[in-house]
Amino acid sequence: MKASMSGQLMFTPDLENRFSKARLRQAIRTVHLLLVNVRWRGPVMTRRQFEAAALATVLTASVEARATSEVIARQAPAHYRLSVDGLRITALCDGYLNLAHTLFPAATEQHASELAHAAFLTPGPLPTAVNAFAVEAGGRLILIDAGVGPSRGDTLGRLPAEMRAAGLDPALVAAVLLTHLHTDHCGGLLDADGQPVFPNAEILVAEPEWQFWSDPGLAARAPAAMRPMISVANQALGAYRQRITRFMPGTEPIPGIRSVALAGHTPGHTGFILGSSNDAVFIWADIVHVASYQFPRPEWGLSFDVDQTAAADMRARTFAQAAGDRLRVAGMHLAFPGIGHVVRDGAGFRYLAEDWRPLR
């Protein structure tokens, strides 16, 4: 870039190729103001100083453009807060994974496409949230599930960063309640080096779940697709082995947080009820994986259900109870922040996401 004696700005082709025309026009306007300042107020800067200032203006505009593009390419930090009976709950998103209809053995491509279309989604693999929930209670920071961790690609493993963005320090987590030991719930207990992400946390897991995954003969009996999950579960349990507490479903593993047996997806699949008023939140873990499929068709189980028949029966019963009792539900795979209600809809059900609420 250079300025002629007549004051005309000339840009080299290289400069025009590197920076957007809009940003160059903005820079030109700024530089022209500099020129006017020079002409009307006298030679307050040398020609070399002027050219340097003009180039700096263009470069600054370009940096701002790139920074803006980088921000636009990402969603905002994913956390959402609510207060329930003295508990401060923060919904957090670890990221998302894509689930194809082929993971649902009872689904046909045509029916799956119809359900996706009815939900205003593009048929095909559907982006599915992976959520976790932080609870601040009695001066303690408690986490319900830990996300996937760094093992499943760049769309996941964001939980520690999302916690920090929400002002929650992973090092201050006192306890992690696990709904079950699938990788997208316990993998985030470890970092890329296999070290604990929550160095001061106690890990609480239902007794039937711990018994199932810690069985030394499980890998030999399990399908090949399940073996990586077994490995991750045992790595996570091993890293925290001195700080694992097992509880029976139906008890309060932490005062004020009641556990609920939801066996089927896994033998110790567990939900948690936070609070006791009408505003209480029922975190139902993995009752649902793809809302647009499973609310209208509760019988559609996932291939990763340990017992698909039991899981489908539990889903139908849980939907019926949530709809009948007007329960406020939260799920690890409901669209973030994953909080809403269930209503009956013909022979099936429908999910109503909760409206945004101010923090009280």
C-alpha cells in the first residue's frame, strides 16, 4: 500500500486478495480522514509516518475481521442457570454427537425421515446434545455426569471449559454423581493424559451400575462395539478408586438429592430428583436419546441399551409419570439446556422445552 502525492491511496493486488473489500473500504475511509487532517492542519506527520499509520489501520481492520469470523463460527458458552428450593442448578453442554436412525433397531428409514421432517429437522444423522448439570448446595459444588472427555472428536469434551465460562472451577467439584457409566457420561472424568479432571471429587455411582461394569468377565461376554465403553468405564473408576462411593437407587446419595432407579439402558441407570416443591427437577439421564424419534415412539430403543425391552418399558412408564404428574424433567440428550415437560400426544408423547426464565 502507498499514497501518491495527489493523496490517492493505492493497494497492491496482494493486499486486496488478503483482506475483504468491505474491510478495505472501511480502512480507506479512516485513512482519508487522516489525509484531510494532514492537509488542513499542516504536515503533522511525515509521508513515511503516514504510510505506516495507514497500513496499520488496514491490518487492524483485517485482524478484527478474522476475530469476528472466529467468534461467529462458534456458539456462545453453553450454560443456563435456575434455582430450585435453595439449590443453584447450572445446565452445561459438553458438546454434541450425531445419531443415525440405524442405531434404533425398530426404526425404518422412511419412518425416521418422517419424524425428523415433522420436527423440522433434516433427515439423516441428528445432532444430539451431551449435557451435564452442576448443583451448588450447602456450600458444595456437585456435578451430575462428566461428559465425554477428549476421546470422541472436536464436537465434544467441552465441559471443563464450559464450567469455567460459568464461573465453576473443576478443581472445586466436591462430588460427581454418575447416572451410569457409558462413555458420554463418565469419559470426562479423565483428561487426555488419563488424569482426573476433578482432583478433589468423590465419585458416586449406583451399586448395580458399579457391579455391572467392574465385572472382570464382562468384556469377554460383551459385543465388540461395547468393549471400548467397558475400557473407558474401568479407566475412569480406576483413576478415582480411592474416592468411589456406591449407593443404592432410591436413597439420597447427597442430602437433598434423591436417586431414582431407571434400569434398562444399563442395569444401574439412575435418575436424580433435585428439590421437593412443584419446581423440582427430575434429571432422567438417558431415558431419551433422540427426542424427535422417541417421544412419539417410546418403543424405539437404542442399540446401546443393555436391555432394550426393559429400557423401552422404563421410557414409556417414565413418560406417563412425567406427563401425569406434570414433572419438570431434564435430560442428558435433550436439546440444550435440556429442561422441559412431557405431554401426551395421541398414542405417544411430546416434549415441550421450558421457556427461558430469569434467575431468581
